[in-house]
Amino acid sequence: MTFPSERKQVIVDALRTLDLGEKAKFSAWCLYYFETESELTSFFDMELGASAKDRVIALARKLWLNDYDIDLLQGDLRFLEALDWDVDAVNESDIDASEGVTDYLAAATFAVKGVLAGSEDYFYACSENVINRLDYIMSFSDLGENLVDAEYERQKAFLKLIKSDSLEISWSR
């Protein structure tokens, strides 16, 4: 088991070696994790609407491709910070998905703040929201594996490979 402070130091140190475009790509890769949870994306549609979900998904694509404009990112940040739903009104059966959407939106917000500020701490916070999500999932299931440590290892590996032109994500969700 890796302690959170050690995990942060390793990820931030790796981020410091990257240029802004590579950091943005890392954050897009982190955001993609949330898109792979169908329960989460269905809840996002239901509570915030398909257009809101599509805008966050499009944001990840722009970050991956380094196809963004700072002024437009500031608008994306305002949009993300304004998204809200009545957490107290969420059905008990949707609490897991609601928590996931909260982590997803926090990760997207940190990704945008990372690009705007050029700060490794924001990019780290984006990646830590994936860890938080997996920790949450582990706390309610008996999977027999440590999803947090596995994700940490994936993040470290991705950060080593990011300078490679061969990295791809199948965006066909």
C-alpha cells in the first residue's frame, strides 16, 4: 500500500517533467476513466442532461488533443462550477452514481484549473479524484484487489509513456 502523501509526491514529480500539453493529456486520460462507468454517465444524463455530459466529454477530448482556447476554458470552468443537483433528493439506489458524478466534475474542474494555472497540483488533484472514486467503490465491495494501488501504478506508467506519440484512447463511447 502506498500512502497518499507518497503517491502525491511521485505523481507531482512526474508531472513536473511534462509540458503543459502533456499534462493536459494526462488529465484527459484521467477523465476518461469516469466515462467508462455506464451507471455514472446514465446518472449524469438524468440529473444534469445529455448536453452537460456531452460538454464535459468534449472538454476531455479537447484536452487530449491540445485543442483548446484559454478564453473558452475559462467559460468551461464557469460552466463546471455552476453544475449542481440536489444531493439530498437523490434516490438511495443512485447514491453511488451521484458520488461518481461529483468526483468526475471535480476532476474536470481541476483539469481546467491545471491548464489555466499551469499548476501540477491541479493536475494531481484531477488524478486523485480517480483514486477517490476507486477508494469509494472498494469501500462498498469485496473485490479482493486493491483498486487504488492498481490505479496509482497505471497513472505512474502512463506518465512515463506520455511523451510517446503512440498513446491512444478509444473515444467511441
